[in-house]
Amino acid sequence: MTQATGVEALPDADFFDYESMLSVPEQRKLQELREFLAAEIAPFAGEWWNRAEFPAHLLPKLAALELSTPAQRGYSHLFAGLVIAEMTRVDTSIATFFLVHHDLFVESLYEFGSEEQRNRLLADASNLRTTGAFALTEPGHGSDVAGGMETRARRISSLTGASDDGGDCWVLNGAKRWIGNGTFCDYMLVWARDEADGAIRGFIVDAGLPGVSRSRIENKIALRTVQNADIVFEDVRVLEADRFAGIEGFEDTNALLRGSRIMVAWQAVGQQLAAFDVARQYAVERQQFGRPLAKFQLIQQQLVTMLGNAVASMGMMVRIAQLQDRGAADMAQVALAKSYTSARMRETVAMGRSLLGGNGIVTDYRMAKIFADAEAIYTYEGSHEINTLIVGRAVTGVSAIV
């Protein structure tokens, strides 16, 4: 259908051609990803979303792309960001799965895992033979989880006769909420407060351990393919060997949270690319008053505003990627990027939904799904308001968060 109208021959949403900044091998790899997404995900993503089903059968094919933690494989941070943007452009839920598993769980193994933990877990996790989750948020604590975390860890030792595990272990009690991949993951990185000193610890928890119970969060209006879970821990025993030795407090998570926040900002870019793709094609093909919608001035104005938002957001993220390559992207800069791109995304997808009229509220036309999924991106990895206040603190020297 697009060939008949010539849409494919029109300029891409990457109007400033930021993709040309990639190396030739990176451009080829990105094209390989696009071909995979077009063949394996795009035709089916709407139905998965409608049924709230996760396509587990795709994991071996996704692993075969060898895109786990691209920067660890020698790719640029710009390439890593565009991978997430392109996945999001086709299906935000698949991109979210990828981000949670690779950019949080697998990256945690690289950053904080002991040599023994990496040897034991990294190969299978990188190749999606096992899956992981990142269990931080709690039912009563989201933005304030650093100070308000209620999940507790108590260390017990065989030397005191308190442990039956043949060595030192920890007992976890508490609950987590909104845990992506949580219903089916093999392992999860669980954050808990040490009862002895109040410090935040990280643990690699086998999801099949006694005392771990999981239930899927139902009735979502966004990221329906993602299997978010409520997780409860009741006297769950975790060996000392499965505590992340590299984590001594919540501040040690900053690198992980900064990295995942960057990737969610790239998701905001991908959402805008998707919204522009769908809206532009619809405007060219849809006839009203005897001519294409694209011939109306207000429609062109909306499309240009959407394009401008996408290009500006992508430009900001390109600069963040350059700072990452230098090891210089700080949390305030990242917070501004996430805050700005998610705000532009919200405006862009709303324009796209409006442009499709009544067809913009049914998933048959993709835009409704794009519109709904944007609300999750606007909120997670730091809400728009919290990210704004992080930047405000940086530029004033005064915190208004508490």
C-alpha cells in the first residue's frame, strides 16, 4: 500500500540523518534488526498487545541477533540507543522486555557481579537461555523507594546454628510491584534493606525458590505485552554467594539507573518515530473532502510539529550518547533528557492520535497502542516530575523533592 502512494520514498522521521553517525558495521547491524522486527514482530505486535500475551517463542531468534548490552560488545552508545529506539518504533513492549533483561539484569552482572556470578550466569542470560528481572519498586514506594524501601534482608550463619543451608545466607521478606518480566523470569535482582545496618543490598534471587510468589498485574492500558508482576517474598533464603558483592548501598545503583533512564529516553524517541510513521502514512492515504488529508494545512502543521519533536528529542539523545562514550553523562543531564523527550513524546503521540480521528482509538491502526504505551514511558524510570526536580536541584543547588 505504501509503494502505491510513494510514502516509502518520502524523507524518514530521522530528518537530520543522525543514523549516518554510526559506523558502517553498526548501520548494517541496525538494518539487520529492522528486517527482523519487520518480519517477526510488526505483523503480530498488535494481537500480542490485545491479548496481553508475551511471545516467548521469539527469544531464541532475538538472542541470535547478538545485541545484548551492545556497549559491552564494543558498539557505540549511539548504536545501543538506536537499537532501543528501533525496537520501540515497532513494539514498545518488546523494547521494554529487552531493556529490563539486558540493560538492567545482564548489565548488573557485568557491573556488580563477582567473577563466580558472571561465570555462572552471564552466558545464559546474555543469550536469553535464562531471563531476568529488576525488582526495585514496591507497592508503597516508587519515587521514594531509596529511603522508604520496606523489603528486608536478615543475614544468618551456620556458625550460629541459625542456617540449614550449609553456609551463610540471607532471609528476605517483603513485596515488589511493577516488576517487568516478573511472571516468567528465571532470576531477579532484588533490592532489600539490611536489618543490621539499614544499608541497601542487592541479591540474585532464583524465582523458583520457596517463599517466592508471583502474580501478573491485570487490566493495564499500556505495555500490555509486558508481563508486570506483583512479587511477595516470605522467608526466602538466599545464599551469601548470591548477594551482589559490588553493591554496598543504594548509591551503587546510580550507574544502572542512569543507564536504564537513558534507554527509556530512547524509547520516547522511538515512540515519536512510530507516531510520525503512522500519522504520515495515514495522512497521505486517507481521503476526506475528495483529497488526501495531507493536502490540508492544519494536518501538515501537525505532522511538522511531530517531526520537529522527534528530531529535537533524537538530537538530545545523540549528545547524551556522545557523553556516555566519554564516561561523562551525569544524572542531571540524563534526567533532563528523560524529562524533555517524554514530554515531547506525549505531545507527539497525542497529535498523532488526533490526526487519525476515530481510527486513532482502535488498535487496528497502531496509533491507539502507541498512544497508550506512551503513558508508561512518561512515568517509569523516574516520573516526569521527579526527573524535572532532579534537574532543578542541579541548576539551583536546592532540592525541592523533599
